[in-house]
Amino acid sequence: MPANRPLDPKLTSLLENLRGRVRRYVVWDSALAIAAVILAAFWIGLALDYLPVQLGGTEMPRLARMLLLAVVAAVVIAITALMLVGRLRRPLPDDSLALLVERHHPTLGGRLVTAVQLSRPRREGDSHSAALLNHVHREAAAEIDKVDPGKVFRWQPLVRKAMVAGPLAILSLGLLIISPSSFARAASRLTLLSDEPWPRRAHLEMVGVELPIVTAVESDISAPKLIEFNDAKTVRLPRGSNPTLRIRADAETSELPIVCIVYYHTDGGTRGQSNMRRVGRITDGYQSFVLDGPPLTGLSESMTLDVRGLDDRLDDFRIEAITPPALTEMKVSVRYADYLRGEGSGDVDLETDYQSGLRISEGSQVTMVATSSEPLGDTEVVLKTVTDKPQPFTLAYSDDRRQLRLTMDNFDAATTVSLVPADADGISAQAPYRYFLGVVLDQPPELEMRLSGIGSAVTPIARIPVTATVVDDYGVERLTISVTPSKGEDAEAGADDTEAAGSKTASVSPKLSRDGEAKTELDLRDLVADGSLPELVPGGAINVIGEASDLYDLAGKHLTRGEVFRLEVVTPEQLLARLERNELALRSRLEQTIDETRNLRETLNLLRRGFNEDESNLDETEQTRQQQIRRLRTQQSGLQASKTSEELSGIAESLDDILREMVNNRVDSLDRQERIGEGVRDPLRLIVNEPLARLRDQIIDIERSVNDSADAMAKTTVSIETADEVIARLTEVLDKMLDLESYNEILDIVRELIEDQDELLKDTKDERKKRVLNLFD
């Protein structure tokens, strides 16, 4: 077997050169691929990060940039591992390189491969001659100068990669030269070295949310409260509120947007946009924009807001709608004032749910307990009374802060309680809760007093019957009826007359019934006899006054004075003269009543003649008219009969008052009582109850039968007879009153004679005194 000879140096040089060129090819191919990937990722990332800004969007978030950087790093590592390191680590044997060269140079005819393989050291098992091997070496070495190693490589991959990396590199270099700051910002953002945003033409700043302040005072109009977004770009606002979103735009160093748009997305899935309006002028270099309409009007759900103005954006600002505390229940407990409480009363006299129109007694201790849907923070409480007088109160909370207890110790005026509940974070109700509590003021007693059987004058020995009725909310403590001498005719009647006269006052305190009624009698004779009153002289006067007080003890006492009855003190003769004048007036009234009764009788007579007329020749319309006229006359007759009855009853009552006044003044006589009572009063009452009442019923029957002329005429005839009876009996009574008047005239003559005699005796005594005095002159 021949020995292997070493490879020709030319062939060795060719193979080593080819091996080096292959490795450089691999390096350039990998480098260009890595550069293309990095540059492409740079420009793609720059486009994704910057172009949205120009379109009004925002930069790529850090997570997206981190994902892009991770992808680029993974691709570069893959290229380095597979295309560079992996291919460089592969062995390049000489025979493989020779085969590669002969593939692209067919003229070698396999000589280079044969020479390389047969010259391999420690090759065994070959059967060839040394001369043949030397001949192959010479032929291969002779052809080696014709070999072009460049034909071995495919340059298209490198060109394609260079066509991608080259322009991108030129663009990157241009960006670096033209705007180094932009290149540096892009590189730092894409490599996560910085999150500084791209510069904008416009510059927007979030100011915050203005929220109207809800107060418990109706007239209090406060400036809205500005709530700034926290670090998480979040504000908490009450549901139902009407907040105003406020931003501002830099008007000095940046371009001022014409309009700013708010894009919102509610938690309920509603999306939309609203334009903000420009407010005011540029102040301190900033222009303000506000949004005070939808979706913020009547805030009902949470939402996320983005604000856009030109190329600047304010993103991911969140408004959380929080349900404010609500007063779900209001209870009122009342403890009445001590003077209204009975023995054994508990701590609470009244406990009820609040209801409109609730009224509470004056002086009570009122406790209002409000239950809230949420734990309460500070609650604004305002109490306003109708008198504008401050109403003191105390405020307390339960341990779990779900109940509020408001206590008013002395409730004395109608009060409006206004509450604005708020939670621990200051989220308050958007309208005050108002509760109106009326007050039942303890009114002074109402006193009504009457003097029975007493006129405007009394004798010094008269009895004064007094009837009093006292009404009070919660009971009367005391009723006092007093009689006080007055100065006389020149003194004015009134409550101060007692003090002015400096006289004694006689008082009685009658016991009241359950209905608040009391009856008593002031006997002037007895009061003078026991020294309660000074001696009463005719020509003077007395005042009868009633006073009533109740149990009220909150602010002074309630004292009610009734009507002051001023009574002249007269002699019995003067009193009788007054009563006689009253009788004369009653006689005139009786005469007038008799005349009216006669007119009534004439009306009935005229009505009877109307019923007797023949109406057969009248048409239906005229007959109807005649019937209406008769019905009207009948009704007028009935009214006149009723009036006569009432007038006679009034005369009888007046006569009864005269009799009682005579009895109470102790000037009564049996003859006078019989003449007035049995002769006039009782007959008048009998006329009212019998013939006059019968006449009224008969007139009613006539009205019912007005359409039946025959029946109506018969009933009218009966009523005329009854009217004649009434007139006759009234005439008898009038005659008795005339007789009584004649008797009274005789008494007047006697009284005048007595007065003349008294005057003569007085003059005689005065003359005697003068004569005696003249004897000493």
C-alpha cells in the first residue's frame, strides 16, 4: 500500500480561505438578521407608541412595551443561537469544502476531491499508485488558479437582509441626527428605561370634580366643594349628586384645544361621549373646561372617564358612585311637662312614628330617634322655629353609628328639624331630611260670665246671680268672681278701677262642675254686713269681674279676666222707674206685633179670594203663574207667622227678666208680679204655644194644597179664623199692659209727691240751720 502524501499547499490555502469565508458569511448573515429584527422592532414600536398620540390616543402602556421587548429579545436570542452559534460550531472538513468547490467548478473533474480525500492522514484501505496521486495533485493544483471561491456563496439572503436593515439603519441615523431627543425618548421608552410620555401640542391638566354642598339651611348657598382625584385617579361621589368635572388647558406654552371631549364607560356597560364647554377667560395662562351635564347629572352608577383635547389625553379617571346614608325610620318620643303628668306616669308619655302634622304639647321633652341605612359620620342638624328663637338640643349616636338621637328639653315653638346625614367618608345625602313638629300651646282659660236677672243697675241690697263657664285645655285651677266698688259715674269701667278707687274687693271662688260650669250669688247686703264691701250709696257703681287660672307653670301663670260688668247703684224707686220704661218699650213692640198680625190676616184673606176666583177662562201658562203667586204669598205668610212667634217669645222673655230683676234687687211685690207675670207674660207664652203654633201649621197645609183651589180655600178660611183668635188674645194682653201702665203712672205721681215732700223737709232743715247760725252773728 502506498504512503499518503501531504496535500498540495495551493489546495490547502484554497480550502482554508474558503473555510474562513464561510464563517464570515455566517457572521454577516446573523448580524444582518439581528439588525433587521432590532431596527424593525424599533420602528414598529415607535409607530405603535407615537402614532396614536398624533391621532389623539395614548402611548403604548408599559406592559405592551415590555411584551414587545421580550419578543425582540427572544427573536435575537434565537437568531444568535441558531444562525450564528449553531452554524459556527458545525465542522467544515476539507472534503466537504472540496466537494462544494467542485459543485460550482465542473472543470476540476473531481480531482480536488480525490486529492483531498486520498491525502487525508491515517487513511487506510485505499489501493492506488503514488504516481497516479501525484498526477492528480498536479492537475488539481494547475486548475486551482481558475477557481473563484465567491461562486460558492449565495448572496441573495445577505442582500435581502441588508435591504431591510440598511434603510432602517439610515432612518434611525437620520432620526438621531435630526431629533436626538426624540430618538433617545423612543429608545428609552422601548427599552423600558423611561415612561416619560411623548410631548404634545396641547397640555391638559385634571383639576378635579366640583360637588354642590348640601346644607340643612334652605337659604345657605355655598360654593361647591372641589374634590381632587387621588393617586389612583379615583374620586368617590354620592349617588344622585350633580357633580361638575373640571380640567384646564395650558394656553401659554401649548396649543389651546377648541373643544375637549369626555369619553365615558359606566359599570353598567353604557359608553358615550360628551363635549366639555369652555368657561371664563384665560387666567394665569390656563383655560378652564367643565362638564356639568350627562353622564354626571343625577349620578347613578360608577364610570371611567377619558378626556381628549387635540393630541393630549387624560386617561383612566374613575368616579365611584357611593350610596349615601338614608334615614329609613324616624321615631318620636315625648315626655310632657310636669304639670300635665299624672301620678305614676312613666318616663315616656307618647311614642310614635313621625307623621306629617304631628303636634306636641308645649314644654315637653321631645326625643327624635333616626335610623340610618349606613353608619353615620358627622350629621348636620339645623332647627328653625317659627319665632326665630333658638331651640336648644343635644345630639348623640348609637355605638354602631346607625342611630341618631336628637333631644329638645323644652319644646315651646313649632320647629322644622333639618338633617343632612353623612357617612364616615363625608358622603352626604343630596337633600336634607326635614321634619316639622307643631306645638300645642297651652292657651289661657276661656271665661264666659253672665249675670242672670240683673240689668245695668242694682240696689244696694241686691242679690247678683252669676253663671260662669270656664274652658281650658288641661283643666282649671281656680275661678274667682269679685265685686268692687267704683268711683262713680265719672269713672271708667275696667280692670284698673279697683286700684284707682282704693276700695275693698269681695271675692268668691265657686266650685266648677266637670263641664267647667259654676253658679254663685253675690249678696251685696251680706257682703256689706260682714265688712267685705264698704257701704254702697246710690249714685255710685260696682264692677263685677271674673278671673280664671289654669295649671300652667312654664313661663308665668295664665290668668284670664272675663268681661267687666259695671252696675250702677240706684235706689229702689230709680230701679222701678227704669223697669217701667222697659215695660213701655215692650208695649210698643207688642203693638207693632199686633199690627203685623193684622197684616198677616189681610194677606190670608187676599189669598182666600184668589182661591175663589174662576180660572177656567185662563190658559195653562196663566194658571201656572197664578199658582206660583199663591204659593209665594203662602210662604210669605208662613215667614210672618214665624216672625210673630219669635217676637212674642222675646217679649215674654224680656218680661221674665224684668220680674227676676225685681226679685234679685229686692224691690218685688206680689201685685206687680201677678200683673206682669200672670197678666202679660203667661198669656203671651200661651198664645205662642197654642193659636199661633196652630196658625203656622195651617199655613203649611195651605202651601201643600195650593194646587187644589177648593181645599186650599177651606184651609185658608180656617187659618183666618185662627188669626182672628190670635189678634183678639193679643189685644187682651195689650189692654192689660195699658192698665199696668196706668197703675205705674199713679205710682209715679205718688213717688213725685214723696220726692217733693223729702225735698221740702230738706229745705226746711237747711233754713232752720241758717236761722240758728244767724243768732250767733
